[in-house]
Amino acid sequence: MTLPPGLMISAPASGTGKTTVMLGLLRALAEDGLAVQPFKSGPDYIDPAFHRAAAGRASFNLDSWAMAPGMIAALARQAEGADLVLAEGSMGLFDGVATAGVGGHGSSAELARAMGWPVILVLDVGGQAQSAAATALGFARYDTGLPFAGVILNRVASPRHERLIRLGMAQAGLRVLGALPRRGDLKLPERHLGLVQATEHSDLEAAIAGYAAFLRAHVDLAALRALAAACAPGTAAPQPLPRPPAQRIALAQDAAFSFTYPHLLAGWRAAGAEVLPFSPLADEPPPAADLVWLPGGYPELHAGRIAAAGRFMAGLRAHAATRPVHGECGGYMVLGQALTDAAGVAHPMAGLLGLVTSYQTRRLHLGYRLAQLVAPVPGFAPGTRLRGHEFHYSTILSQPDAPLAAVSDADGAPVAETGSRRGTVTGTFFHLIAEDAA
């Protein structure tokens, strides 16, 4: 199988503008008649939906910490039929789980090296001139095994500013593929878990079209295409995507329940499962199914509406009386006894678990999770090891039910958020990515 050439769009850190650059490039290249396959490095829940809106093709997470090489090889096949791959990095290029070698396990650099994708570094040059070249040169030379294609300068203040930066880059032997003038309207709206979701953006199509026009005017698209290298995802044989936890799955899907990894849904559907979406915010009860799955999202922003959704709550409780229900992160909180919002108002939830959480008492919980189940989860037997990711600000006030798993972080340190189980109902604060292959 021959896969199309690709590039990794990365940066020295979060907040440098790489997502807007990524979206502009995806749309500009698509406007030129190319089929562009997007990917996202790492466990980000939100960016793939923006990629899909810009490219017109589903985007998938590729995670070298949470996924076995065979799963990454299988997901790389999503690029079949495309002309070009663009993968967006997460955080800084070398950021990942600490390991003894260069870079971090799970880093964008590790994925780019494994796939053979040259790196385009999006560099925020605000407040510096020739010194920007020193930063870029460090990234270019930090890992000599990593192909480095060049830089796109972002937030350039003036033609003089650009000339000084280009001078430094030329002296360092680094290629400048574009220089983006500073524009305040290029920043996507954010909230506490990152970007506002694609479905909630007030005029996403106009925004992406604007990004594309801006990138077309200031980036050498032909040079960028010429620098792309053939994808070579190692020698691992593609393995099946995650199997479905049931045949008919009622999946909550709206602004409060939206964080479902695309590769999970692709795996479920490929194996013949029927995924039945419904909206708790619209007070829809779960459709008749073998399993109700409540994914993460932003229930803390909609707690009043969820508490008042009588048809949803009654249908959820009726299903749980005889069939399994599973919740992840926000979905887990909704299965609990109560959720306190940012204003300190406690809202009653489904009461299928004893969990009580508070978004008013905020503390960041972030990182990879390795869980060994002590009880079954739909689709997985006790003793199974699962890899996932946790990202939320809510605090547990009470968790009286039996633990679901022994959970640790990527360094092996125990994590207090063990998940819960009661009868047919289970929940975790981590979002499942894949079964552990170790």
C-alpha cells in the first residue's frame, strides 16, 4: 500500500497559532483541488472536528504513547486516496512523556520521525528579531534523526521586522516558507478545556475561508507541497481498530457530550455496530440499545438544562435498570448524584452512581492514564489494561461506590480518580483511547 506524502505542522509551544495555520493550509490546499488527509498528534479531543470542517475529510488522532504501532499503521490507511497528509502537532514539538532519549514518548517529533513526515515549525516571532533563528535552529538540530523542512513565521509586526528575522534564518541555514502579519482576528475562541468546539463556533466556515485566504497570501504553498515526504509508518502490520462494546450503542452527542475519539467510532462502525446518537440537551431519552455511552464534553456549562431534562433522565434510569451504561469524564459526572457549577449551584444528576463533583472547586487534572480494570466495562473484562487521557477541572467531593480500576499516570504514579461502578453502571474520568498492547 502506498500512502501519500505528508508534513507535520508543529511549534515550540502551545498558543503559537499552529491550529489556525493548520486550518488555513487544509482549506487552501483543498481549494487548489487536493484531497488533504488531516491527522492530530496526541490525545486532543477538539481539533479533529475543526480539521474535518476545513478539509472535508475525517481527522484522526495518532498517539504513539496510547496506541500500538499496528493501530497507528491502521489509522494511517485513512489517507488512502488523498494527495497529501497534514498532521497537526500537540503542545511543543518535543513535548511528551519523559523518557531517557531525545524528545518525549508520545511527542509530535516521535510521530513525525516514525511516519517520515518533515516538520514545519510555526514560530511566534513577537518581541524578537534575529533571535528567532536561534530558537528555530535549536529545534532543527535537537534531534538529528528528525526531518526538518522549515519555518512559518507568525505574528510578524512589520516589513522591517520580517526582513530582520529572515536575515537571521538565512544565517542559520533555515528555510522560511511563509511570514504571517500580526492579526488579532486569527485567534480562535477558547474556554477552559481549549478551543470552543467546532459545532459552537458562530461562523466557522467564514473563519476557515478567511484563514485560507490569509495563508495563501503569505505562505509558499507550492514549496510546502514539494517538501512533503512519503509516509512510511514503520513495519508494523495494521491491527483492527477498537472493537465495539455492544451491537447497538446509544451515544449522547451534543454541545454537552462531544468528546468521542474519531478512531473509536470508526472501529465500532467498521465492526458492524450501530451507533445511535441522541441529545440530552434536547431532552431526548436514549434510543433502544444494548448500551448507553455518555462521552465527555461540557456538562458543567449546561448542568441546569441537564438536571431539568426529565425525559432524558427517566430514559437513562430505565435503561440502567436492565442494561449497561458507561460514562467518560463529563458523562461520568452526569451519572453521579450531583454536579456543582462555577457559580456554586448544586444540580441533581442521574443518581446512578454516588459521585458528587464540583466545577466551582477547580483543579486541573491532566495527563495520560493507564488503567487496569478490577470490574468489567462494556467490551472489556476484569484485568484488562486500558490506555487513555484525562483532562478536566472538576473536583470529586464524594465517591462512595466501588472503584472500577487501578489507575496510574504515564510515570506509574497512582491516580486517585479510579472510576466507579454500581450495578450496570460504570464511569471513568479518563477518555478511553485503546487497549494496552504491552
